Amino acid sequence: MSGVSAILLAAGDSRRMGSRNKMTLPVPGVPLLRRIASTLVNSEVGEIVAVLGHGEQIARALLADLPLRLVTNERYREGQMTSVHCGLEALSEPCKGIMVCLSDQPLLRVEDIDGLVHAFEQQRPGSVLIPAWQGQRGNPVILAHEHRDAILAGGPGLGCRRYIDAHPQLVVWQEMDNDHVVFDLDTPEDYQRMLQRLGSGGVDSANRAAARR
């Protein structure tokens, strides 16, 4: 039995990013979605299921040669909770915990993911591990596998956040030593801040470099 499986939520339409599909944005040079997926692949998580929806064919091309399962959420327009359910239903390998990952956290490193896996494995049975940075709630979270059926039984209106909020006694907070778990990309301004942090040459040069690959 692998310790922790992962669900990568990559079905959203990234409306706040404007005309761009943020999953294709270079970070730097490597498309965002592929960067996040590669981080998971190189970590200690076991089975990985990526849930696709908006821009599905583009996402499939970005992930084509990576060792993970791709599933389609036909109901992605109804909200992220439907993607969570789609991912939970698609998991097939035994595991003790399920990591629910957003696909727009470019600063996450393998070390961050592995640190969360190790922290979860040291907690009491039935725990929900939530990373935090200076009091801010972060992602990804890890739920004990035993909560999977309860979330699915609650229907698409019950996602991980609502389930966790309804069961605060399950939560273990994991304070992180960096802000990677609270940094995500929603807007063009977020993207520019990310480029500055990673030392990229800028949007145009990064796009040109990606186009040549």
C-alpha cells in the first residue's frame, strides 16, 4: 500500500487570468500544469490522478508522457467540488491518505510535497492535514482515505473544504517553513509576481522559449 495518493485538480477555466489558459503559462519555460504534475511525479506520492475539463486536449498534450492517470470531469463548469468527486471516484490503488492538489501553485517543490507526506504519516489515524504559513491556510491538504466515502456520499455539494469545516476535530495544522503552500496564480498580477520571484526574463521571452520546444 502506498502511503498517499494524489488528485491534481486541473479542470477550471482560469477566468481571472483573462484570455490566457493559465495551465500553459511558462514557469519559467515549463508550462504551469506540467510543472505541478512533474513535482508530484518526482515526489513520494503513489497513484496520481489528474482531473481535466476546460482545455482538456491542451492539458492532455502537456501531460501525455507523465506516469499519471487522466480523467475528464464533464461537470467542471459546476465548480471545483465536482472535480474533487471525479478524482476521488477515479482512485484505484490502496492508500492511507489522499492529497488534493491545486494545479496553480508554481512554487511548490518536491521537498514541500514530501514534507507533507511525512507529516501526515506521523499523525493520528483519521486525520486531515492542512499546511499553513504564518496563520494562512494553504494547499495541498491530505485526508485520511477513510473520509473518501463520506465525501462522495454527500454528493457534489460536499467538497473537501466543506467536509473539513464540518469536522474541525480531524484537522492537524502543519506549519511550513516557506510560503509555497499559500502562493497561487489567479491573475496576471500573480503571474508577474511569480516571474519576479523565480527570476524569469519576462512573459514574452518565456513564451518564446516554450514555443521552441
